[in-house]
Amino acid sequence: MKLRHAIVIGAGIGGMCAARVLSDRFERVTLIERDELAAAPMHRKGVPQSRHPHGLLDRGRRELNLLFPGLDDNLRARGGLDFDAGLDLATLQPDGWARRRRTRHLMLFASRLLIEAVIRDRVKAIPNVRFVEATEVAQLTFAAGDSPRVTGVDTRQVADNAPGHLDADLIVDCSGRGSRATRWLEQAGFAAVETEIVDADAGYSTCWYQAPPAEARPASWWWKGVFLNPAARPERPEDYYFALTLPIEGDRFLLTLASWGGRELPADHESFAALCAKLRSPIVAEALAIAKPTSAIYHRRGMQNVWKHFERGAHPAGFVCLADAVCAFNPIYAQGMTSAAVCAEILGIVSAEHDPADPAFPGHFYRRQAEFVRQPWALSIARDRQALENGVGDARPEGEISGQMWERIMREGAGVPAIAEAIFDVINLNRPPESLMQDKAFLAAATEILQRPPRPIPAASDIPPYPPDQIAN
Ligand SMILES: Cc1cc2nc3c(=O)[nH]c(=O)nc-3n(C[C@H](O)[C@H](O)[C@H](O)COP(=O)(O)OP(=O)(O)OC[C@H]3O[C@@H](n4cnc5c(N)ncnc54)[C@H](O)[C@@H]3O)c2cc1C
């Protein structure tokens, strides 16, 4: 039997995926969004991150296609691009260029704007989902009496502050990194939710470009994207920066300069171009010289890893939090949308197994969500802590994966198929990192690397400026 009404707070990726799974279980789903949602892909206040690249991991692409069959085709039809990261991305690892190789996996690249708009069109077509736009959820309401239960939300229209109220059997908070759910719960007398923060003080500066026509590009431009990592042994301040160009719809690309440890990031076109000119390879600056910038330089900080451990406490019935509202990652690892889609799928599974109105439901859901979330969390914090060790800051490694071990296996094993394939799967969240410890082929290759003395790190002058175009497989 279907329950009557579910409310989802926030129509980002997590909220829309949650609405999709709840539409199977509830007669009606109301998706409440603070912003007005234009039909065309447009930046909006509630999702400032849309100005920055949004890589969709292999797992995320597959999960979203399970939730919305044919989504890949919808994205391609509007300009989304297939992308084999091993083949199409010119990757300068800390100690040299990665060899080009075909992987078994295709990613799909598009702007966050387009990904969100295409998913929104699919959710809007679900008959029992209703969008309530330009309306903010201001507070939760609770049942009077002894049994703690969230019964609804108080709302406020953005245009004129007009108050409103909606009741529901289940309320799902998907209001993102800035969620106020823990505050709402505390104000109602519930214990504070234990919160873990790992802050590598990372930042992004991003600019959008119209790509030049193919015939205007130099011969070295075989790539669809470029990923320059910080140097293994930085010799100049610029060696600490990432540069990432990713193609998006409309023959455009985004270029992001990023760094950890609070390093200064360019905020205008001149300083942006100046940093690009000093990166570890000239290909980025050469591309910029013939591409047309179409945006300002967008600058972003506040990208710490934050995990609110709802699974550790007791919570009122009728309310759960999902996606960034529970666990937000340093976005450099591109895990957020994938994690949101998987968490929504878990919500669908748990709500099929347990009555969502039951007081035990939040506990079941939070435990299952945490089992998954610990996988991207472990990857993200291990690499952030390791980056801080190499650069600035005084974070101490204590995650499940040793950052140094990862670094060596990835650096020295990048050309070894058993390692490259396994690591690709872990990074794409197709398998948990601990599964590597049962993978005989991976273990044999990794052990060989770890048992020999570390391979010397080449001097910057020994690394060729341009990526190889030969394909290894
Ligand atoms: C700079 C940056 C780059 C990123 N790059 C990537 C990437 O490459 N790949 C990737 O997978 N992920 C990336 N992410 C993460 C990704 O954006 C999120 O993880 C993903 O969108 C899932 O978030 P969400 O749905 O939980 O929240 P969001 O997408 O942030 O959506 C939250 C929604 O809630 C609404 N809202 C907030 N409060 C209220 C309220 N009180 N009432 C009503 N509505 C409300 C907001 O307006 C918004 O629409 C990046 C994030 C940042 C910051």
C-alpha cells in the first residue's frame, strides 16, 4: 500500500533522485525548492557550484541511468560528451605523463547546468511529483506529545515572505552542504549530531571558454581534457596547483585552477592567465591563447569534507537527511553527484524494506547510507590529508587507507594494467577500497611496487612538456 505524502527539501541532484525513488512508494511527492527553476539551464543562487566543472563518475552515470532510464541519451541529445578518461584526458601525474590507454568505462561530460536541467525534465514528467518553487523550508514541525515525530514543514515564499505549511508522512532533507537540519533538530531538543570535518582548505578558480574550431588547434591538441596534477617534488610555487580542463556541451570547455592548503587562487583574467603560463605544461596556456573566454573568473572556497554522523544517534520518525546534507566531499574527486544518486537509491531500497513512517526507519536508512558514504569519504580524506602533509598544514593521517601507500601505488603503478584498472574502479566508486585487499592481481602488482625501493622522482626538466599521443592498448 502506498503512503500518502512525502516532502523533499531542495531540488538539486540529491533531491531530484530522492523524489524519483519516493514517487514509487508515495501517492504524492512534493519537492520544495528555494530557487525559481528556469526551463533553460541557468545558474541559480542555491547551486553556486554550477559555475565549476562537474565530472560524473562512471558509477554515478550508471546509477542515474538506473533511476532515469535513457538519461545518457537525453544528455547526448543536448550536447553531453562521451569521455574515456584513460584515452581522452591528457594527464600529467606528479612524476610525469600518464600513458594513454583505453579503459572499459565511459564517463559523460556536460555542465552541471545541463545535467541538472536534463534530470529535472525527467522528474517533472513523473505524474505524482509536484515542484513547489521559490519557496524556502524555514523549520520542521513536530508532533506534540511523547513520541518524537516530524510531521511537516513551515515554509516561506521567497518573494514576499508569505508563510505556509505542509504535512507529510516522510520529509527528506536534500538541501545540500548548507543544510540547517541539525540546527532544526537541536532547536527541537534533540542531541547534536556528531560532525567530522577534514579541511584541506582547497579552492577553485574557474573560467568558461568557447573552444576554437578543430582546424585552428595545434597538433599537440589531441585531447578532450587536460589534468595537470601538482608536482611530486614542487620546485616553484606554481607546481602546487592543479589545472583541469573539461569539455562541455556547445563546443565549450571549463578550465579550473585548484589548490590545497589555502593557496592563493586567481580572481581575475590577468592573474588567471599568468598562473596558466607557469603551469607544468604549456598546453593549457596554448589552448587559452586561441580559445574565447565567455565568463568571469569564478572563485570558490569552503569545500571541506563534512560528515554529519546521523547513523550514530537517535532521531525522530518521519525525517531523514540525504546526500550533501549528510556528507559533502572536497569536490576535486568528483564524488558528490554519484554519492547523491547512490544515497537516493538506498532510500528507495530501505523504503521498500521498511515502512518509512515507522520510528525505526531513520535508523535503518542512516546505517545503510553510512555504509556507502564511508567509501567516498575514506578516499577523499586520505588524499586530502596526504596533500596537506606534502604541502602545508599539520593534519595527521589516520584514515583507513594510508595516503602515502596510495600515492606510491598510484604513482608507480599507473602503467600496470592490474593496478590502473583496479584504481580506476575504486576512484569511480564501482568498488570499495578495501576490496583491493582481496584482489590477487592488484595485491601482487602493488606488493611488487611497495617491496622495491621507491622509484626516484624525476626532475621537472626531465618531464616532457607535451603529452604522448600514442595509445598503449
Ligand atoms: C565547487 C564544487 C564543484 C563540484 N564538482 C563536482 C564534480 O565534479 N562532480 C560531482 O559529482 N560533484 C561535484 N560537486 C558536488 C555536487 O555539486 C553535489 O554533491 C551534488 O549536487 C549533490 O548535492 P545535493 O543535491 O545534496 O545539494 P545541492 O545540489 O547543493 O542542492 C541543494 C538544493 O537545495 C536548495 N535549498 C537549500 N536550502 C533550502 C531550503 N531551506 N528550502 C528549500 N530549498 C533549499 C538549494 O537551492 C539547492 O537547489 C561539486 C561541488 C562544489 C561545491
